[in-house]
Amino acid sequence: MAGVSLKCGDCGALLKSVEEAQEHAEITSHSNFAESTEAVLNLVCTTCSKPCRSKTESDLHTKRTGHTEFVDKTLETVKPISLEAPKVSMEIDDNSSGSGEAAEEMIVPDVDKNILEELEAMGFPKARATRALHYSGNASLEAAVNWVVEHENDPDVDEMPKVPANSNVGPAKPALTPEEVKLKAQELRERARKKKEEEEKRMEREREKERIRIGKELLEAKRMEEENERKRIMFLRKAEKEEEKRAREKIRQKLEEDRAERRRKLGLPPEDPATATAKPSVPVVEEKKSSLPIRPATKTEQMRECLRSLKQTHKEEDAKVKRAFQTLLTYMGNVAKNPDEEKFRKIRLTNQTFQDRVGSMRGGIEFMELCGFEKIEGGEFLFLPRDKIDSAIINSAGTELNSAINNPFFGVL
């Protein structure tokens, strides 16, 4: 069987003619071609009459248009391939027409005028609209528009189509009425609107999922923050309860000592020893405690004891004591916030305001010295050197002052 196509040995593409092989070689730079008995497919869409030359092309057409029915006309159009390039004659023999077959006359095919006008009104050139109607079989406005979309990159899309004058062209399909055209256009617009709404709904769902995810993350972060705050409050309450417990114990001991002192002054015998038996093993515990090595008091404990001593010494002047604590807290806060500012680290002891608030209170200057302040210039100033600022001590001082101000049981003895 003679060859009916040219097959590219590099990519396997089937080509109908030498011209197609030359064009393929220019585009791909492939040069290995051979005759093949395998015919080039000719699958024609039954809906829009578009020819497809491969199964891949027909699948792509189906994906774009939804058309699934194709007629295989490969055997109807197959013919042996000529390996010689066509010769173009530059001269015309006037007498050849008498001896040979007369050249066929080519004319513009008849198309549906109404649909043609609709396409032109939509902005398509006349040649492109005529070509789309001819190759879509004058089926409908939608089929013509689909054909234009699929072939808009064809090099000859804007050339007027030509067909032989004596070709047996079947009658054109009935044209759509203006009302049908309007309904069809409305249907197309409605379909596009629905597609857009579906896309917007999908995007809205995606955005809603993202909002839910971010909301969950924010809730989790808030929960963790609340949990940390709850733990901090529990720790503070525990510390306050321990402070209250120690204060009550000291109050109880002081009451017992006062009661014993009153009995002694009144000449009464000491309290019945039987009552003291309610405290078994206290001496043993005291002995055990006394046998333990004495731990030196920390700076924080020294500051706490200093504040307690100040409050006990001036227990009849609650307002002045509270004002002194607040003034000391202000000094410590200024140093913590502005450690490089000397004016917050140097205090004149003879300053009237300082004397009224802190200097006249026994224990006030001692507390500042525990925080790092030193007397300079013959005791005229209290000064905290920049290189001796200890943030931990300043923070502990602020904590102890806060407790002294807000805890009603602080330093009651």
C-alpha cells in the first residue's frame, strides 16, 4: 500500500503532506521523516463539525465545549501522499482550458444572515463571523461563538471562507428568530452569571474556613493567656495566705505574752501548766530547729523586716506609714524605669519633702541603703551609683512595698 502520510521519527506526529512536514520541521527543528501507511485521523464533531486530527485533539475539544460525539471520516479523506512539492506555473495557457478540465469557481458560502448580523453586532469581523457560521454548520449563535473561541489563534481566522460554486451544499439550517436569539443570549448570560456566583460562593467558603481557623488560633492563645494569669493569681494568693498565717501566729504569741505579763503584774500565779500540755513536743521542735545551721537572711528578707519595723515603730500613724511606703515605691520605680538618670539616683537628705515623707520615719533611710543607696558628701546626699544598680533587688523592693501597702496583716507586730 502506498504511503498515505509522513511520520516524524522524532515525535511520532502524522502529517498529511510535504508542506505540513516542512512547516513541522520549521517549528520543531525535526528532520527525520518517513512514509507511513497509517492515515491521519479525521474525527468530525457531530455538533459543530470541527475536524480533529488526533484523539488528544478530540479530548481537548470535548473538555472545552462538552461535545462528545465524533464521526470517524479518516477512510473517506485518505489518499496517497505525493512526495514532490507542487509546481506553481507562472504562465497561463489560454488554450489549455479547451483541452483540460475548467478551473472551479470559488465563492463565499451562504450563511444565516440573522445570526451573521448578531455576531457582527457583538463585535466580530464579518469574515470571522462568516467563517464561524460556515464551519459550525449554521447551527446556532452559541455554536458559532464557541467555534470563534476555539479558533481565535488560527492564522486564517479573519480570512473569508471560499467553497466551490458547484459544490453540493445542503440547505442551511433554519435561522433563529429574533426572539430565539434574545432568549439564547439571555441563556448564555444567565449561565455565565451562575458560574460566577458559584465561584464567588466557593471563594466565600474558603474565606470562611480561613476565618474559622484564625478564630480558633486566637481563642487558643486567649485561653493560654487566661491560664497563665490564673496561675499567677493563685501564686499571689498563696503568698498572701502564708503572710497572713505568719502574722496570726505572731499575734497569738504576742497575746499569750501579754496575758502572762498581766498575770505577773497582778500577782497572779502563772497559767496552769496543764494548759501548756496542749502544746506537746514544742520544746523538741525548738531544739531541733535550734540544732539546724542558721541561714543568713537574704536581702529581700532584710527589706521585709525593715518595713515591718517601720510599721511597728509608727503603728499609731497609719497614714504617714502608708505615705512613706508609697514614696519609697515611687523612688524605686523611677530608678527601675530611668536607671541612667542621675536625678532619680541622688537624693538630698535635708530636702524638706524627703524628710516629711521618709527621713523622719525610722527605718526609711535604712530601707534605701538596703536597695543600694549610699551616703556621700558627708552624709548630705543618698546616692545610688549606676554600676551598682541591681534590677533584681529593685524589683524585690517594689514587691515588698506593694505587699506592705496592700496587705492589711503586714507588720502588725
